[in-house]
Amino acid sequence: MTVRMLSEASGSFTGAGALLTILRDGQARTRAELVQLTGLARSTLAQRLDALLSRQWIVPTEEAISSGGRPAVAFTFNSSARVVLAADLGATHARVAVTNLATEVLAERAAEVPIDRGPEVTLTWLLRTFEEMLAETGHSVEEVCGIGVGLPGPVEHSSGRPINPPIMPGWDGFPVPEWLGERLGAPVLVDNDVNIMALGEHWAARPGADHLIFVKVGTGIGCGIISDRRLHRGAQGAAGDVGHIRVASALDIICRCGNVGCLEAVAGGAAMAARLRAVGVEAAGSRDVVGLVRAGNTQAVQLIRQAGREIGDVLASIVNFFNPSVIVIGGDVAEAGEQVLAGLREVIYSRSLPLATQHLTITASELGDRAGVIGAAVMVIEHVLSPDSVDQSFVQA
């Protein structure tokens, strides 16, 4: 782990939380190595190690490390110390997972769960599913360190409450963290679904990318922004709402948000499905559109290629403004592969500055449907295992 990462994690190396941050990289280290790395006195280091051992955040390795003399005991992060509950709730379907502290999926489920059924019905289903999956994996509610939830609409991250979500009737201002937290007895973090997808993709597939944009093209269109290796949410959590940028080809089309001419109104999965139905082709949503593309339906192929160009037109401006190194396309429509990526690349490379696209990679998501639940788990893990949170847990004990 670099000095930069350690300095971001804690202003000094004096707390047990900062020591845990060092050991979270998975490398086993002896007391002598930790003394050298942190500058702590041996007695102080021993106190910090004892504190972490008492909570099982770290464990001694099975094999001692020898440098020619008496073998020294080494310590490593215990990714099995707790479990995380993660949920990615989309417009029409949900994916739920139980993970360990290394984001390894222990159990996973996907189901058709329309978000417009309202918060209490949806969250009751989620609660029941979490309880079933905990039992399935042999874990108890007491072992849960946190719950992460992604929602398909604007979320005020500080409160975890949806704010005027256009496709989520009844959800505006609903206290999701409090509702789930009271029933599961653990902290609940809530964010926009595309933000957690960006977190998941960056964490698991592209950890070396300093500046990354994740574009979800499903029923709607959204964008998650990783800037300098951190998720950028904006002042009110509304950053990345590219689906409601106005585009010339949609000036006479009313979007579900109430405005006219939004990108989502012509290039979103719901809009494409509606266009196909208008010409007599059966398509209920974005997944049906992709299915038709794979089956070789000419109208669906033309629609999805044009959608790629429309999205590329908006992203070209973002590339010039933000200068990302990677653009990742996810969501249902990304399953169409090169049919949508070709249009994106065509427009972005032709309309962005050469310097901005010199080393730009445009690719489909490597995690696919799993990006959201991995990102939700990352959101919880980074919060619960931050140096301040770990140190505070010892103060409160």
C-alpha cells in the first residue's frame, strides 16, 4: 500500500484503524515490519494489534515467517470477520448479495422487482430476501457490519433518502436507511444505482484508473464518475445525470421527467422499446430490445446503433470537459455489445479533442449485472473500515 493511500486514510499512524488500513492489502506482516512501516513503539503497536485481534479484524497467519532465526508471527486482514448485505434495485429488477469484507460473493439472487410498487413493499421483499440469504450462508444478523443499497433515482447521499425520483412513485423522501437499519441493526448506506456500479467496476475491474466514467444504459441512462480514484457525487448527489441532457434529435419528445428533449427519451431502453411497439414489434423493455438485436431484428439493430450515437454525442462533450481515461458502458443495453459500442466510439472519437482521446478506452462492463452489488458492498466496506470508523468503534465499546 502506498504512502499516499495511507496518508489519505489517516493523518497519522497512531490509531488501530490506520493499522488495519495497512493490513487490508492482504499482505501478511510481522510486528517488526509494522514497527518499521508505522514508526510506532513496540508497546504501542502491541496495543493496536491486540485491539484488532479482539474484534477479529485481523488474524495470525497459519505459517510463521522466518528470516533465518526464530520464526516471527505475521498478521493479516480477516476478510471473514463480518458480512455485508448489498442490493442493486433497478427500475424493474433487483440483484441482492451477501459478501465478505473482500467483496467475495457468498450468496446472490436476482428477481423481477418493479420499483414502482413503492418503498414498503419493495423493502419488505428486500428484508425477507436478506434474512433468507443469511440463513443460507450460515450467518446471523449480528455478523452484518452494514447494508448497501442502490436506487434507480436521485439520492441525497448524506441522508440516504430518494429526492424526487421520476420513476419511483411514493419513494420521495422515504427514510430508507432508518427503515432497514431498525430491522437489521446495522448501518445502511444508500446511493444512486449508477454510482455504486461505478464503484464496483473501479474496485474490481479497473483499480488503476484515476478517472473513470461508468454509463448505465438500461430503462433510463445515468452516469457514475470516478475522479482522482474517488466517487464524485456533486453538491447534492445529482452529478452524472446525463440522461436528462437535452439533445437535438429529441426536441419534440416529452421525457418521463417532464422536460422535452432528454437523451433518455430517445436512447433509453424504455424509449427504444416503445418505438419498436409503435411499429408492431413486441418489446416490453430494454432486455427485450437487446434480445431482438441478438436475434438479428433489423429495426432493433438500427435503433440501438443510433442510440449509441446519441449517447456518444453527449459523452463527447463530457470527454472534452472531464478527460477520463476509461468509459465503461453497463446496464441492460450494454449486453448488445459492439452494436451499441460502435456508435459510441464513432461519435466520441470524431467529436472530442485528440488530446482527450489519445489514451481513452471505451469498453463494456466486465462485471455486468454484478457491478451494482459489488459497488454497494464496497461503499459499506470503505465506510465501516475507514480509520475513523474503526477507532470510533473502540471508543464506543
